[in-house]
Amino acid sequence: MSTDVSGMIECRPLARIWGEDDEDAVWHAAIDLFLLNTGNAYDALACLFGVRNSFGFRPLTEDRGLPDDTSDGLRYAFHASGGPQDTHGTT
């Protein structure tokens, strides 16, 4: 059975200009990971998320949970896919 990843890459374009604490420096959904999913890239899943980590990598972002300041677009997509009860390894 294969393992797949889904999610969203976000950015805060105004944080660079106004600083991270500015009220306009909010996260925006930038690109759906579906567009980058070209197959079972287990080395990338292991390195980034600790999924199928038979390589012994120390994952960069394993199980950090959904951040409180995520964009509305990402929060909607997360809950539309089932939310925390239907997901594994949210980070």
C-alpha cells in the first residue's frame, strides 16, 4: 500500500515588509501540495515528516500540529478533509 501526502504551502508576504507581528502579516494559502505530488517520494516524506522513515532521517516538521495562525483557506481544507480525527501527522 502506498503513502500519500496532502496539504498546503502557505506564505506571509507582508511579514517581510511590516514585520511578523504586524496585523497585516497573515498567512495565505499559496500552493496545494497536490500539484507537487508526482508519486511516492518516500525519501521526501521521511525527511520532512517522518513518514515511512526507513532511512533514519531526523524529520524537519514531524507532528507539530496545525498552527493557530493558519490561513482561513488551509483551515477550511483541513476540516473539509475530516479534521484531526481523520488525519495523521498534521504539521
